[in-house]
Amino acid sequence: MTTAALNLIDVTKIFQKGRGKTAAVDSISLNVKQGEMVVFLGPSGCGKTTTLRMIAGFELPSSGRILIDGADMTNVPVNKRGIGFVFQNYALFPHMSVYSNVAYGLRSRKEPEGIIRQKVHNALELVGLANAGERYPNQLSGGEQQRVALARVLVMEPKLLLMDEPLSNLDAKLRIYMRTEIRRIQKKLGITCLYVTHDQSEALTMADRIVVMNRGYVEQMGSPFDIYAQPASLFVADFIGQANILRVTVDSVEQDTASVSLPSGWRHSAKMIGSSKIRSGKEAALVVRPENLHIEALPVPEGQGKSNAPFNLLKATVRAVVFMGGHIEYHLDLGTTGKGIAFMPFQSGVHVFQEGDKVQAIIDPDTSLILPSE
Amino acid sequence: MPKDRQIKAQRASVIRKDPALFLAIVTIWLSLAVFILLPLVKLLGATFIVKGSFSFANLTKIIGKPYNQRALFNSIYLAAAVSAAGTLIGYLFALSITRTSWPRPVKWLLGSITILPLISPPFTSSISLTLTLGPNGILLRALGLGNLNFYGFWGTFLSETLTYFPVAFMLLSAILSTMDTNLDDAALSLGASKGRMFRTVTLPLSMPGIANSILLLFGSSLADFATPLILGGHNFPILPTQAYLQITGLYDLKGGSSLSFLLIIPALLVFLFQRYLIGKKSYVTITGKSGARSEFSKLPRWLEITTAVVCFIISIFILYLYFIILQGSFVKVWSVDNSFTLEHFKYVFTNGKKAIFDTLKIAITSTVLGSLLSIVIGYIIQRKKFLSRRILEFSSMLNYALPGTVVGIAYILAFNEKPFLLTGTMTILVAAYIFRYYATGIRSVVASLQQIDPSLEEASASLGANSTKTLFRITVPLIIPSVLAGMRYLFIHCMTAISATIFLVSVRWTLLTTRILESMTELQFSQASAFSIVLIVLVFLADALMLSLMKLSTRKIGAVQENIYDNSGA
């Protein structure tokens, strides 16, 4: 049996806030496998950075234990933990050259200068900055500074690589480039990595596993696919990707599906998550991703032959049409049910609805979910 | 279980956890107790203890005299006038440098002229004002104002305003130049005229700086001793000079102490109010995220013209005053025998040689020791948490807040007898200077530590460096420029201050400033001028040296602070 690279056992951090105490992190437990990339995702103030800083040793947990490679590190000072930390603002030492920055940790370890030179060279090469050694941090662009910060940490061959929103100061294009770059290096070195971000697309593209946090709690833990396709709570559904959330009434509950309806008479059935909280006659939420919400022209003109109106018909009015290139974003008014968004793939020749068009929204039972209201 | 032990060790007192810190705190507290708290307690004792018991007798006796009441009123009245006028002039100068499109050389010249009063001994403007506007003064004669009595409020006010407005200028130009230019752009793009933009954006954002400057100047004027001594005259008594005369003229230590106690109250009020202002978050934000930095919008026309006229007149007047001193030092007897002579300088370099060397020796010693102390105090105040932190910070700044006269009198009281018999020694002079003027050093160390992102130190720790290595490899190199800035201030003040040390000089240790005062009271204006010139040149050279060291130390880092902000920017 192999020991986990990192174990968090009931880790809690309580901050004194004025007179009251607030739990920034509320008993988190987590096991991270060797070589795994775990991304902490959540809105600001959800405790993800505090968790990372406790793993690093910048903060001490109020209770709970932190094990790295099976060894208890809860109260070990930062400089003895053998972790690597990449800061949001990179924290490059401005008075040292790039070379000295990268060599800093090795020199703390008192490695021979010849070996240091070789290692620094390799590290800089790995991040694609082999010739930047003599330059100073303020002579580098944001992306280059970021890569130096990465090299400075990787050169130490840490047991654990901790990254605190490392890409949030870069522009959009560079961010997308750097996240594949970081993932490439992480996989190549097989290094265990914990990564904090509030950017869900960063989390979805980089992670082996995502930990979604909210107000100090873990909302859901799982692979990017699971998190996206089967959000465990409304918070997760809303935070990851875009979601239409319809307030519905539960008509009947079967094993793992439920039938729901809207006051207008529209009915739908789909898979349930968190079934213990879903009861017939109570409210629930129907969650549909915009790409799973299709719109079509109304089959019959309104007000005629009520009897042959299709059962599964959700009427909507197009409020705005946004062309996004690959798809068209329709903003819909669903009447008393609220608002919605639908993504329709765009190909030349496809019919484009106009603002004010009356349409019907079609929801696929297989790709929609029913969640408890709260 | 090792975990329990570790937790216990964590909770152990400072002594075991960080013995170096504990040692530093104890040493600092001991020195503060001897050189700041003891003198103050002695002063309060001399004021309030009569025949072994607490009493207001000394105080009521002093306040009862109408002449002293006038002194108190005059002190506050003068300080209010000087702080208002000095801040206004300083603001106009700051605007001219940061908000006009005047050619660079003009701005450079304006900046240099304002430095002159900063590096001169406090008498300089008094001497030349006496020569120009005093009895038989050349400007009076030229303007045909033969009998104008210049001594009193107006002379003191004029001289102090010219001496202290550069302080306001430095403070306000720093604030004006760090404002976000995007705010100007935003106001103009929203349709505001330049005048409206100035009224609604620039001026409100300068208010914290203006308030701070008024307080600073109020305190300086309240404490000023040299100017009113020379220009106040008998009809315009103020507290510091009254206290001085009470002690040196009447040998009345209790009366002098009580008078200086009257000074402590407004001085401490100003100090506390200033701390409150600084404690509040400043409006000025340096985000560094604002992409390309555009230029500040220029002043509205009417304001630019006003600024130009005021700056021009004042600059010319200052240059004229310095020219008068220079001229005065080279003539036989001012306005009686105007023939050229070098005899005053010969006198300064023979008879005054001891004063020159004593002054330099004391100033250099104080600067070096004071800077080391300010690094240590600044570092532990900003970066460490311990029980007496706030009180330590407050006590360390106390002598800075008190007027020099008060400190001088308190030092005589404290160090005139065993166990701290220090009168007549160099130690007492050095201590007086250090504990009075290292405050700026502490503040600049604290300020630069605040700007150094703690993540730099965390990065060092996460790369395996221990706290000592982090301190010396990361923290200290980054604060060197601000330490030098503090040294510069300390040195200038050690060379030019007089208010505290006038009580502490002795036959063994004389200072240039006291020699200037002696020459003035003996009406040897030319000698006083020559002493002043020598002092100004010495300070100027030392200042230039310090400045180039600062440039050198920042060059390698490549403007540390900007870099730190850029890092967090896009």
C-alpha cells in the first residue's frame, strides 16, 4: 500500500473577526495521491487559499492534522516542509537576478555551486527561459516572471507543489498558454500539485480532481467530468459553467428519477441528485446547461386547439441574441419561470431567431438534473 | 506524542521562542526608559511636586503671570499662522512641480531652492531677515520704510514660514505625484473643466496630506526656539524662549519646567491627532494595475498664474536672503564698512575649529547609532507581534513629538545627578539627538516594510531559508534606501538643531549652532554669517553624499517599489 502524498484530517482554521470567530476553513479532510493535480475552486473568501497556506505552513490550523508523505507536518515550520509555493504575485526577489532567484533555495540547502549551476540551468530550460539568468525580475514580462517563479520552486524538487492563483495576473491568452504549460511540466515531472483558482475553466482544464469550496466547506470533490455533469448542489451547478435553474414542483418520485412540473402545466422528468431531500409536493430545482437547452419555433400558432398542444412544451420569448462565433447565445424570457440561456451551435444556413420571437424550449431528460432547492 | 510538545513550545513565551527578539525588546525598553521616560518623569516631577507632595503651585504661579499667558497665546497664534501660510505656499510649490508643463530646469530649480531652508541651520533666515528688514536693514532703506519695527510677530512669522514651508512642499508633492492619473482622465472625460476637476478631484484627494502638513508645521512652529529668540523681541514672548530665559536668566528650573509643561499639551495633541490621521487609510492608492500611466492634467489657467507668481516671488526672496548671508560673511562690518575681507572665515576656521569638529563628530556618531536603532525598532514594530508593541512604538516617538526646549530641560533635570550624571558629556548630546530625530528613520523603515509584500519573506521561507537568513538576504537589502533616507534626515538635524542642545552644551563640547547664536547675541552678524555658510556647505556635502548612496543602493534593485507593484499588475 502506498501512502498518500498529502492527507488533510479535519483541518479547521478559525479567525478572530472583531468579536466573533469565523471558521475560514471548516474541517476539511482530503487525500491526495502521488502525482495528482488537485484544484481548489471557489469564490473569493471560500477558504481555498487559507487551506493552501496551512498546507504550506504559513498559517497553523486551529485544529486537525496535515500529513505529507505520511509524516505529520502540522506544526513543522515552512522551511522544513519541503514544499514549493508559487505566489499570486510571484514574489520574485527584486534585488536578485533571475539566476540568483532560482538558486536561492539550493543555496539555503548549501548545495555545491557546480551542482546549483547545472540545476538552475535545467530548471530555466524547462520553463523556456534558458537565457534569462542574468536579467532582473523587473526586466521580465508577467508571463516570464511567472515562469521564473515556477523554476525557482521546481529546482527544489519539492514533494508538493502548491500554487496560489498563479495565473490570475496574466492576460487571457497567456493564461490559456500557461495552464497547458504548467500541466505539461507537472505531468512530465510527476509532481503532486495543489492548485488554487477561482477560474472554473482553469480548474476544468487542468485538474485530475476538483475540490469545490464554499464558505469554508467542501461542496463537492470529483473529476472535472463529474463536477460538470453531476453537480452535487445548486452552488456547484451555478459556479461551474453556466446553468439554467428552474424552480419546479415535484409531482412524483421514483427510484432515482423524479417528475416535476411548472404552474403552466409543463411537465418533465429527470435524474435526481440528493434524493433524500426531494419529496413529492415540495419545491425542487431543475438544472439544465445552456448547451442542453434547445429552442425551436412553436409548432402551432398560439391560442388554437388547446387539446393538441404538445405535452412537453415550455414557451419562451427571445430577449437577446448574442453571436459567439461557434454558437449563438439566446437569452430567453420563460414567463413566470424566470430567465434562461440557450446555446445553439452555429452553422451557415441554420435558422437564427430574432429578438421578440416566440419559441419553445426543449429540455433533454438525459442531460438535465433535479436537485434539492437549497 | 511529539505533537503535544510542539504545541506547547509554540505557546511558550517570547523568551524561549525567539531569544534574539526578547533581548532586542529588553534592550530597547531599557534605553527608552533612561533616555525618554526618565527625563519626562523628572520634568513632570519638577512641575508638580512641591516639597515632596503633588501640587499645582508651580503651574498656577507661572500661569498667573500675564506675561506668560501672552506667551502661551502667542505660541499658539504664531503656530496657527505659520502652519496655514506654510502649507499654502508648500502646496503651490508642489502643484507647480507636479501639475504644470513648465520646463524641467525650472522645476528642478524650484525644487533645489526649497531644499536650501531644509539643510540650513534655523537661524539662517533670521540672520538675513535682520540684515534686510531689521533696524537699518537694506530693504527697508531701499523701500523707504525707515522706522518699520520688524521684531515681534511679523518677523518671526515670516522667518518661520520660509523655514518650514519646504516640509509642506515635500510632503504634498509626494502625495500629488502618487495620485492615480486615471482619476484626472476620468474627471475630464466626464465633462469636467480643469478648474472643476481640480476642485472636485485633486483638492479633495490632497486633503489628508494638507491636514497632515498643517499639523506638522503647527508642531514645528510651536517648538521653534531659535527664530523667536532672535526675531521675537521683548514684545512678542512665546513659550520656548520664555522657558529658556527662565532657566538661563533666572536659574529657575521649576518655572522653566512648568512653562515647558504648558508646551507639552498642545504638542502632544498635535502628535496624537497626526497619528490618528495617518492611522486612517490614506486615499492615495498605488495599484500599479492601471496599464500605461498617462500624465496628470494641468492646472486651470488662473491657478497656474497664481502659482507662478507666488513661487517666483518666494524663490527670488529666498535666493536673495542666502545671497545676503554670503555677502555678509565677506564684509568687514555689515552696512557700516562694506569692504571685502576673509577675516570672518579665518576666525571660523581657527577659533571655531573645535565647534566644527565637535559638531561633525557628534552628528556622525548620532547618525550611525540612531540608524541602527531605527532599523531594529522599525523592524520589530512592523514585523513582530509582542505584548508591549504599541506602547513601545508610542514611547519611542515621544521625544520627537515634544518640543526641543522641553526635551532639553528634561535632560538637564534627569542627567544632572547620579546615577546618570551625564551633563557636559558627549553622550548626553548624542542621546538627545538620537532619541529626538530617529523617529523619521523608524517611520521610513516601517513604511518600506509595509510596502514589501510579506510573500517575499514567505517565498524565502518556503525555499528553505531560516528567519535570520531571510532577514539579511531579503528584508534588509530591500529597506536600505529608506534607512539611508532616515540617516539623511538624522544627520541634517544633528548638524543644525539647537532647541534641545542649547541646554546641554558645555565647555567641553560646543556646537556650530550655538556659536552662531552667540555671534548673533553679540551682534557679530558677519561672524554669524560665516559660521552659517560653513555649516550649510558641510551639510550640503554630506547630504549630496547620502543622496548618491541612496541612488546607488536603489540602482541595483531597479526601483524596488515600482517593481513590486508592477509584479502584481497585469
